[in-house]
Amino acid sequence: MAFPDDFVWGVSTSAFQIEGATREGGRGVSVWDTFCATPGKIHNGDNADIACDHYNRFPEDVALMVELGVKAYRFSVAWPRIQPTGHGEVNVEGLDFYDNLVDALCEAGIAPVTTLYHWDTPQPLEDNGGWLVRDTAERFAEYAQIVGERLGDRVEMWIPLNEPMVETLFGYALGEYAPGKALLFDALPAAHYQNLAHGLAVTALRAAGAKNVGTANNHSPIWPASQDEGDLTAARHLGAVINWMYSDPVLTGKYPDEVIPYLPSDYADDLPKIAAPLDFYGVNYYEPQGVAKPGEGNPLPFELRPVEGYPLTTNDSPVVPDGLREFLTTLKSRYADALPPVYITESGCSFDGVHDRQRIDYHTEHLAALEKAISEGVDVRGYFVWSLLDNFEWSKGYQPRFGLVHIDYDTLSRTPKDSFHWYRGVIGGAR
């Protein structure tokens, strides 16, 4: 593989999935703490109280990244560590933790890439309406300024929110993730207020002196079951809900027509704030999504279909490397010069074992697809593997393993997998 010398090779994690220490350091309660404590919500009754204990072991994890040779580490800040109630007084001990982590990364020559929000809303904000109300977006901007002022002199890339689509659909529409609401299309105001939070945070970060601000949206190619008009219409609706509802307002200052009826009545007033200019656009890619026209009794304008004929991960995701190229070229075609440089801010798969040849094959094939997208004119500047460590995988608990490093959850010992050593070779060869 031949990538530019300045191509950014990285790894990604998120706070709730690896940090543990949920009752240490002045951290407040998040919606995911509450969700985990609700019987029947998490596989095997798991929780993230300890997770990988990254909060106490981060020097060991930074040393692993040095061994791996990555140029950048994408991590998230836990909002409840900084503001336990989501507003007001700052928890200095929480800020100190991330300050120390960023210092350790800089000393190791690894660029800190900071995501401000990866779904761990402070519970008091959710109690007051969560992402269904404007106030949460305004509180998020205050939080962004706090973190930006403390870390902005050293963090090299900023991502306000991770995957607002997942928060909206899985957290508010379907109830499979925290906060566990099942509102279907009535959940879509949560998308708008997260988009608004993104735009307000971009402005707040820049005011605090932060540079190189972008985003990280989960995207999927949409594959209709046939070329019949009903299936194509369903595909347009689904594409709007899981792709364009998040990229269109950020990059063009507009929403796709399909979602406008479900937005707050004053949504248009917020569009100039949402469309604050970006330095990069982050794409998280895992799989395409099949779709067909809705069957009888389905209240939605589409019906999800599995993508068949491809190998599956242990998380039941189809492995479709060319879907990455397909989506990137679609993104370039849709936005043209409005699209800033792109980073693959997450790409990963769940497979068991330390000898994980399947994970090596997955990334080899996805990097080949990425090379092809670049050759077709997409300006891609970096690739972040999800994830550095095996971790708490939301409602599926500790069953899926996405890490380059194996975690023994009884001892918390770290063991680099075969894919870790492979990725180190890729990074070394690329240099």
C-alpha cells in the first residue's frame, strides 16, 4: 500500500467504553450509567464501572500506542467528568485527568484527537429533556469552551460529537441504547439539537483558541432491495435519516426534504450556526444498509433488510470493504468543493482471539478500498482503527471484541493481538 508520507495513522476509543472509574475523581452520573443499571438492557448484565480501567492505567495504554507507532490517538472526554450535572461548576479533577493524558501523548509524539461527546450525557440534563430540547445544545457549547480553554494549546484535532445518528436512532427512536426512548420519527428533534450543539461547539472551540475542528459521522451506503420505485423511495428516506440529516446541514446549511416535517418549527433559524465552517470531515464506516419499501403495518417509510452474501463479524456485521470506497465517492459527488479533507475516524470489526487473522484481512481490504477512493479523487488524510482496546460495547456488553489489544477482563492485562503487530508494520512501511 502507498499512502502519502503525512497520512495520519491512528486508533480510536471512547471514554465510557474504556475508562471505568465511574465513581472516581468527582465524575457525575451519565445516561449510560443509568441504562446499565436497568435490568435487561445490557447483555449479561454487564456495566462499565471498571471497563479497561484506562482512567488509572492510561500510561500503560500510551506506552502501547508508542509500541504500535501510531501518529494520533482519538479519545473522548466524558462530559460528566468535567461537569457532573451538565452545567455550572467545573470538576477540576476531571479536567486534570485529560490534561495529564494529553501531556503524556504529546511527550510520546502522538497527536491528541479529542472528541467532546460520545453519548455519555450527564443524567441531570437528560432528566430535563436531553437532546430533545434546545437547552442541552447550549449547555454543550459551554462545556466545549471549558475543555477547549484547558486543552486547546495541545490538542491537534477536535470532534464535537461522535455519531449523532446513533444517539438519535438507537437512543431516542428505537430505545436500544441510552436513554432508552422509543419515539420513532418523533426522535428526530434530537438530531437537530445535536447538530446545533455541533455548530455551537465549533464556534466555542475556536473562540477558546482551538484549531483544526471537524466532525465524525457514522455513514452507510444504502442498498435498495430492487430498482422498483417503492424500494428506491424507501432508500431515499433511509439515506436521509442515517446519512444526509447530519452531513447536509453541516456542509450545506440545509436539511434533506424527507426529514423537515419532523424538525422543530424554528429549525431554519439554527442552520447558519450548524454550518460553521469545518477543517475536516470525519467518516465512521462499518457496513452498508439494505432497505425495502415498508410492509403492511410498518409505521416507517422504509423497512430494513440484512445485507447478505458477505462474511460476518462476531457482531453480525457484514464485511463489505468496497462500501467504504462507494460511500466516499458518493460523499465527494454530493458535496464537491464543499467537502473538506476527509479522515476515516473509525473503521473496525469484532473478532475473537489474539490470533486474529480475520481482523488483519478486514483492515487490509478496507485500506485497499480507501486507496481506490483516493485514486478516484477523494481527499482522505488519515485512518483511525476502532479500537485500540477491547472494550465495553454498549448494549452488547463485553461480548464483541474490537481491539488491537486483548483485554482480560478478570485481570485487566493487555495483550497485543496479531493485528496489532500487523498494523505496526503497516504504519512503519508507510513511513
